[in-house]
Amino acid sequence: MADGRFTGSTPCTPATPADDALNRLRLIRSPRIGPVTYWRLIAEHGSASAALDALPGIASAAGLADYAPCPPETAAAEIAAGNRLGARLVTSDMLAYPAPLSELPDAPPLVWMLGDPAVLARPMVGLVGARNASSLGLRIARRLAGELREAGFTVVSGLARGIDAAAHEAALPGATVAVQAGGLDVLYPAENADLARRIGETGCRLSEQPIGLQPAPRHFPLRNRLISGLSRAVVVVEAASRSGSLITARNALDQGREVLAVPGHPFDARSGGCNLLIRDGATLVRSAEDVIEALTAAAPLRPSPAVAARPAAAAAASVPPKRRRAPSPALREIAALHRQILDRLGPSPLAEDQLIRDLALPAAAVAPELVTLELAGRILRQPGGLLSRPN
């Protein structure tokens, strides 16, 4: 795929690593395919190429007559744009793929990476907080980030104004990772453009989104799950009771990471979220020593049951499809199962494992139909394994 042109193999030649990367990119960029659905399709069909071949049939069974996967030319153009930016497309099977992300049930199948991947090999701590941070909050963020850097940690944050920017700045040169909500070439907010440039030179910038994508509100929770997913612990410096930083903290808890918070004045709304976290059991932070002590005392990270199932599914994917697939149930049975699933879902998110327990059916019977309903746009999948129906 030199100079960004699509150079797929012919039917008479074996697939190359470039072909595989292109197919993986096509699959995750196909309409209504998110990370969880991606992994299920890989497990079911054995490869991204086979999953792409199967997608139109799956969509047709879901009632979508004109479904088309992401075209090869579109994926090749994204790769060319990333190459021009100097970024690297890292797929989940590459050594450069960040190891902590592989523990997530909704791990991104691929990420765009710009900068020095060596910073991802150090233990990482997420440091997040308010955009409209106080002077004291900014000083605390700088001190924590600087002390963590000196102690050998990489500081992970979201390149936002306020606490994020202060943390990145103090961890430079080098030991910081910025996870972006949009494409790597879209520097948001614009005031942090120079900071982003310097992080790309000595630290690392990551994004799972396409090159050129302008971030929308729905992209920030997805970014937040990667901040916590990369980190062994997440420290919240200042956060209101309802804020994106608390979403990151909740993600961290779901992912088995440590959650810590800096306390603040009870009358300062910017500290309301931190004080709530401490009340609910988060470790109180006074200095980087508290963070390091919490990490030393914490048990080693272990994948959740949902994560543990994904490698097993990947292993099963190597079995020829004819030996793996059970006979297809009758259309009437499928329609009845779809009705049962939809009857139990509403606008409020419900955990997938809870849905399966409510249905009292084997997970292997429910999971493929969730993929079908997602492709049909009849259910929405949210971070953390949550399902809902569109409003």
C-alpha cells in the first residue's frame, strides 16, 4: 500500500499484512459496526475478510436490502491520509498495540498512533478533571503529573483544556499520552494545538477514530473509556457532580482499575464529583505518593469474564466455519427471539449479561441476534456492555 494506493492481493496470491490491515479497517468502519460487534464477527467468521463477505447476508437477514460494507477505496484513502500525517495504524495483533487495551471487552480493533510508542510501555496513570479548573486545581494537576513522571509513570489524559492540558504539560517532554476524541489530525480544542504538536514529538497521541473526523459529543465517552483502559489507575483532580471525568472514573471501576480523587472544598461545585467519589470509596489523593501506594497495594489486573471470553472466541475462529456453526434456527424462532430481546430493552441502558439472564437462554443463542439487531439499527450498543433501544 505504498504511497497510499490500494494494492489488494489478487485471488491467486496469498493475503498480505497490508491486506489484513485494510480489511480490519474496512470492517470497523462499516456501518453499524462497533468494537463489540467487530470482535463477535471475527470470532464467528475467522477473519476480517470473511466477516466482510458475510456482512451483506447478515444485514439482509435483518431486513437491510442495500447494506454495503466500507469500500476498499475509502479505507485505503484513510490509510493514505494517516501516512501523510506521519501516523501509524496499529491493529490489535501488532506488538505496538497497547497491552492494557487488549484487556477490555470493547477493545478498539485498531488505533491510529502518532509519536513515540515507548511511552506506552511504562505503567500509565490517567489524570483527568474539569475544563474550567481553578488555579489551585491546575497547580495540583501539574504537581501530580510531574511527580508521576519522575517516578517512572506515563500520564494519560484527553487533551482538553484545564486539568487535562496542565497534566500533559507537566509530563512533557516524553511521559504523556493524549487520547483524542476525533481524528488525530483534528486538534480540539484549537488552543491546545501547540501542546498536541509537542506531545506528538516526544510523547504519544492516540485515536480509534478515522483521520479527519470532527469530534461530536458521542465520541467523548468513547475516548474516556480508552483513557481509563490504558491506565492502571485514574486520578480525578476537579470534577462537577455531572461531568465527563466521572464517566472516566466509572469506566475505570468497570475495567478493574483503581480510582482516586483529590478532595476539594464542599462549597466548590468543581470539587463536587471528587468529594462524591471519595465518599463512595475512591482513594483520597494528597500527592503522587498516595497514587503509587494505591497501585502497589492493588491486586494485578485481571480481565473481566467478558474479556476472558474474547480470546477463547478468537481461538474458536480458527476452526473451519462448517464445524463451528450450529444449524440455523427457523425464521419463526428468530423472529420470536428478536421480539423477546426488544421487549426487554428500552431507552435506559441495560447490561448485556443481565439481558441474557432475563431471557434465560444460552449466550451463544442470543449474541448473534444482538449483532443482527444492531446492524438493523433496532438496538444501540454503548460503552461498558450496555444495550438500549433508539429513542
